[in-house]
Amino acid sequence: MEERSGKQKKVVDLMSRRPARVSAAFGATIARDEQQQYAANEQVLELLTRVLVDESLPFYVATLDGTIIQLNEHYNKLDRALAEHSLAPGAHDAVGQFKVPSMLPVIADVLASGTTVRSEEIMHVGGRERVFLGRHSPIRNEHKEIIALAGTYEDITVQVRGMEEANKTQARFQDFARASSDWFFECDSDMRIRSLSERFTAIVGQPASLFLGSKFEQFGRLGENLDGRCEGPSAIRMRKPFREQLFVINEPNGNELKFHLSAVPVFDRQSGDFQGYRGVGMDASSRYVQAAEAAAIRANLEGLLAELTRKNMALDIASEQANSALRAKNEFLAAMSHELRTPLNAIIGFADAFERQTFGSLDATYVDYATDIRTSGEHLLGLINDILDVAVIESGGLSLKLDELDLGEIITRAVHMNADSARKKMLNIEGLTLTTDALVKADERRLTQIFVNLLSNAIKFTPADGAVSISVAVAGDGNTVAVTVSDTGIGISEDQLTNIFEKFHQVTEHIYSRSQEGTGLGLHISRELARKMGGELTVASIVGEGSHFTVTIPISDGAGLDGSFI
């Protein structure tokens, strides 16, 4: 039998355990001479007296027909522990009783190989799996003929489970390795590559075996990573771990493959001698491409930012120059408007006196001349007043005196100032008569100016026999009153509505509108005045049907109306 090291072995006198009577059922017999029969199993038992047997393990002896002729006490204890289960030799109380069928495959294997055969037998005992290793050895006579076999059993459940767990761990490790983008390497103490994983082949496109025995520097170069670090060489000299060391391989087509190497040193556990490095390499090529693209974009953005900053500075300078020019213009307009109005008022006054023949009768021709002088002077004065108002508003010098006003009185005053013009054009002005007891918070002169401008425009752009009207309603928020001036005039197209309140803008696409005089400042001034008083001016219009200009004014709450200025 196979010897086992580390366990006590002794010669067992199995003849003393021989059954008292040997039946023919124990197996075939062999002829000793013509007069006497000698049982084969008796010969086997005599041979066993000269065989070393490991008594610490369950042991059996079987003849070649499958009959068990000997079991030791360890086998008996194990068989009793297995209860209804049994190993191949069978139950302990079946010695010499019958042939055991489960032994026949084992006997066949031993006879075929002529040497010891190993087999594993798995038992499920108490819901747990136990594994036994059987070693089945041939027993030979003096002619080297196999006449029986003997075997031992060893419980290797713990070893098998440990090996299975190790295999599972190895399988998991292999799965992680296949699933990751990393490749693995191992170097000796001279930093020559001893092993490379197949993942390296998949990335580089060349067999890993070509690089075995080489140093990394022989087929690539070390460099600084994205963080500007190149710690690998110094770490290797000091036998220390390193991480994310850039390693670059140049492909034949000129492209660069960039990897991050991370590794730990390996030392002999007993002597402490340095044995090399084990580590991983990660393909970082895409990261460096993205970093280069990001750097290019950043550089481009920095260039654009510098250009934008330069243009902003130029724009600031131009804006300041424009503001200075605007202030100078407004100051000039204000001064000139003031200077022009004084002599212009005198011209209008004298023209009016001549027209009325205050200083004596005049020829009808001269009276007509005086009328032309007055109307032209009044028109010019209106232009100067509009320009002065714009200049004052834009310069921030507009001063408003807010009072509690009777809205009906303001509207009536504005209607009277425009009634003659409407009658001369034979317009229907019945809609201009209204009564309201609303009290608003506004500047009296400026609110009157807004209504005069709106009524003047309505009359100006409404053909003869048309109609002009005015209405008052409380706005939706309940805090403002809305006054709407409506006409049946030429109307305003949608593309003109967005610009109608801009300075110097006039509706010019209609032949009738081109015959009207004006600066195009009235609506701009009116909206700015409405906003300064906390209101708004809006318009709704349909070409050919007319327009509706609505100004909203805050309703007076009776508080804070002490003639304050804003």
C-alpha cells in the first residue's frame, strides 16, 4: 500500500482477526496440492501480516469479486456515524456476508491500472456534504499477481471546501480582470517583465510574450501625468509603491498609447530580499485626448475672453464718450431751447397782435401774413418744447410734483385745448364728453401734456368725418385708472407698433400720414412721463380702422399728497 508520512504505521497481525470459519463464499480458492484446498482469502490475510497499514484511517480489505474480508475499527466508527449512508465497501456488519456491487468499479480500475487508484466519494449527512478520499491499492502474491485490494479513507471535506473557495476567488479575480480595462504585470528585481496579462495584448495589438524579459523603458517611455507627477523612477529606486505613473508606447502608425502604471514592491517573506514589483496598467489614452481637447478649448476661451475684455474696454470708452456727447447735446438743446423760446414767444405775441389788429386796422393781406407767422411760430415753439422735454428726461433732470388730481378736470381741459382742431376737420367729438369722479396721483401739467398729445395725434391722423373719443375705466389691478383715447383714423401696422414710442418715429407708410407735421417725439415723451408717474402707455391698432392709446395712472389713496417732488 501507499505509505503516508507523519502518521503512525505498524504491522498488524490480521491473521489473529481471521474469522473462525472460512466459507467458499469468501471468494475463489486456489489449489495448494492435489490433496488440500487453501482458500484465496486465507492467502490474502497471510500477505497482510507483512503489509504496513495506517491504523489512524478507516481501512478495508476486499477480494477481487467484491467481498469485504476485513474492516478496522476506524471504518466501523465512520460507518456508524454515516448511518444510512455508506462508503463503497459497504456497511461494517457485511464483512464476509456477500459481494458488494459498489466495489466492482474500484476493483476494475485497480486491475486496469495495476497501481493505487484514488477516488472521491461524496456523502450528504445531516444536510451537509462530506467528501472522502479513497486510496485503493492492489495486493499481490509472490508471483506479482493481484489477488485482492486494500484501501483507506480520509475525510477531505475541509480541504475540498478550501480549494473550492480558492477556485471561486480565482474565478472572481479572473472575471474582474476580464471586465476591467486594466492589464497586470510582474517584474523581477531588475525590473524586467516576467508576466503580462492578455489584456495588454488586446490593447497594444501585439503578443504579450514579445515583451517578456524587457524593461518598460525598452519599448516605451515614462513621463509626467496629468497632475504633473512622475514619481515612478524615484519610487522604484527606493523600493516604494507608486501610482499613476505615465507610460507611453508609440504605435507604428505614429499614435501614442498612454497608460497609468501603479505597482507595489514584493519582498521575500523570510529573507526580506526585494523580488520585484506587481502592478496594473490602465489605458488612459482617452483621458489625455480629452485633457488636450479641454486645454485647447480653455485656451480658445481665454483668447475669446481677452478679446471680449478688450472690446468691453473699448465699448466702455465709447459709451463714456457717447454719454459725454449726449450730456453735451442735452445741455446744448436745453440751453438753445430756452434761448430760442424767449424771442419766439415775442414773435408769436406780435403776430397775434397784428392778426387781431390791436394797433390799428391792416390790409387783409397783412392780416393773413400775421396769421401765417403766428401758426408757424406756435408750431416751432411746440417743436422746441418737445426737444427740451426729451433732453430734460434723458438727462435725469425731470422734476414732477405729485398731487391728488381730479381726473375729469384734467381730461376736460385737454379736450378744450383740442376741440377747435377737431371741429375744423369736421370730426365727431361727441365721445370726448364724459364725467368721472376718479382721483389720481400725478403731476398736473405733465398729465395734461399726455392727454393733449394723445388727443392731438388722434385728431391729426383721423380723416374728415371720422370720430375721436375718450373713455375711463379702473384697471384690472384696482390700483390704477385707465384712460383710453380712440380714433377711427389710419391705424398702425404690427411692424410699426414696436417702434411707435421711439424717438423721432412717425407712421409714414400711409399717404395721409405723410402730410402731417411733427417731430415724432410726442408719444415718446408721453410714455416716459407716464412711467415717471408710476403708470404706463400702451397702444392697440388695426390698419384702416383706427387706434386706441391707453394711459394708466395710479389712483390716489389720499396719503402722501403734499406736493412732493420726484
